[in-house]
Amino acid sequence: MTFRDDFSVREITAPTSLAPEAIAFAGDVRPPAGGADSEYGTGRFVLLHDAEEPEQWSGAWRIVCFAQAPLEPEIGTDPLLADVAWSWLVDALASRGATLHSASGTATKTLSKGFGTLAAEGDGAQIELRASWTPSGDLTAHLDAWAELVCMLAGLPPGSEGIAVFGAQRNARD
């Protein structure tokens, strides 16, 4: 697969306790040198396979994904933020023609404020989405949808490759 130029994907060690077979990937939006997580947005995608078809999966395959990105503190207080993050996943899957069932997940928004020696960092916010579902059909469509989700959470809509981002981070915590 190929991904947009400002999204770097690499294979990582897959968890061994979730299924007999698994492969995992990490993705970072505009990653820094040295392999550290991106300050713009990062995610993980795990494809699990169990020929015994666990009852909870309703199939032999399961996808588990994670995506997170920093936000402006004002955006972090939006009461619809978690709903929007979930809808972006659903829309990304639909736009890629990724068929699935038995979806579940959480969208978590976090607000933080530094105190003491961390007071100078100011306020911060973050969105985090954790989801899993049972895929059917073309598995690459699911991986492509996850990549789109991570980029969207980081503020990069589809088709925005090559557009400059000003500042090191989108939140006030520098």
C-alpha cells in the first residue's frame, strides 16, 4: 500500500495475547526524525486472525485501531467532539468501501493544565479514538480508512498533502 506523503507507516510488534495471528502498524502524521511519535497525530492499527472465530468477533478477523492528536484547548471543550471523531471513522470506512460489522469503540477528549514546574506549558487538549470491528471484503480498505482517520484527527483533511502547517503543535503546550 501507499500512503499520503505526510503520513508515515511502519510495521510494529503485534500483540501476542489477542489472537493466534496478528500484524500491527504504527502511523504518524509528519513524523519527527528518530522514530518518535508525531506531535501532530499518531495511531496504531492491528489486524487479528483467529480461525476459531471468537463469539465476540462474529468472524475470523478483527481490527483494533487507535488514533490520537493534540487539539487547541477551545476545541477540546466542544461537547460534540467525541461524536465527530467517531463519525470521521465511520465516514472514512464508508468512503473506502470497507465493509464491517460488530463495531465498538470509545472517543476520549482530554483537557489538561500544568501546575508547579509544568505551569509554563499552559493548557492542552487531546482527542483519542479506540475502536474495533470485524472486517469483511478488502482488508486494505480498512487500513486506508484508518490512515485517513489519523490524518483527519491531526487536522489534515483528505487531499491536503503538501499544505504547510504553521507552528510546531496545534495546542498551546510547547
